[in-house]
Amino acid sequence: SNYMFKFLIFIALIANLLPCQSAPQKTASPEPVVESKIKQEPQTQPVQQKISEPDPQQVLYQQAMKSTQAGEIDKAIEQFTRVVKSNPSAKHAFTNLGLLYIHKNQNREAKEAFLNAIKQNKNDAIAYNHLAVIQRQQGEFKMSLFNYYKAIKADPDYANAHLNLGILLDIYLQDLPLALEQYVIFQKLTGNTNQQVEKWVIDIKRRIAADKGK
């Protein structure tokens, strides 16, 4: 059925998060973040010039990102876990850890990671979006709705959050006008390139018109 097809599309979006995403919309995976570059100390005499030691946290973070990109998920989880234990405020570390746990279908651990990410950064749109995904899967539709809107408030141009919200409103909450609104926004943000979502837009418009004609 049309609903089931949308559900499968939704699952596919999540399954392809790691290590990279090829969809035309804005990527849901955080880019590698380097907090600070290695700096040289002020030069006094050329022969005495020194280079500061690399920050161990920065090095470990970069190693974790390389493991993620290489598809070494277990290794990356171990590395990001070490990062957050020694520096819970490391930018995107909890979010990346949550995405890795999603890839392993460990939703309980992923949920905890996203909640921690939000504690560290109230504007982490990626964490809100994926927390909402897990809550939707667990039947927590009201909380899922709330966190999709939080994701969009944090980043109005986050196309996947609009699409996921539209699917929630369409299939699970049966709010066709609001679902249509989210699908249209997603299409605008992605340059109207998703033919499947365009079919959903046409279908919802037809269903809304049919409901008005009753």
C-alpha cells in the first residue's frame, strides 16, 4: 500500500546514514569537527621554534571520525565513548555516537546518546531529528512530533526533518494538511528533485479534496 511504501522509504533514510549519505537533501550526519588547529608557538629564534603537542582529545575525535568513515562501527563507538567520557561537551560527539548506535540497531543506547547531545547543545537539530525517529518507532508519537519541530526550529533548512515530520503526520497522525505542508517544504529545500515525494504531494491534495467533497 501507499502507507507501507512510505514507511519503507522512511526506514531506508535511516539505514543509509552511515558512513555517508548520498541523498540529494542536506546530510543528516555531522561533518567532522575539529575544535582547534594545532598552532605554532610564537617564534623567537628560528632554531628554537616549537610546535605545540596535539590535543589528545582532538586526535581521538579525528580517529573516531576516520573509523566511522571507514565503516569500522564498533571501533568508532569505542572511540567516541572515550571522547564523551573525558569531555562530554565535545562538539557532535554524542550525536555521532547516537548515529553509530542507530546503525547497530541499538536504539536504547542511541536514544540516550541523543538526549545527552541535546543537553550539551539545545540547538542540535540532528540529535532532535533522530531522537524523534526512535520515539516514532516506539509509538511515542507526541514526543516524536515535539522533537521533529524542535529539529526544524533549530535548523529550518534541515530537509530530512521536514520529510520525517511529514510522514509522521501523514501515516501516523492522519493530519493531511500539515503533512502536505511538510512535504512541500521538503521539496523546495531539495529543489523538487524527489519524484516519490512529489507523488505523495499529489496524492494528499487529492485526498484533501475528496474529504472536502463529502
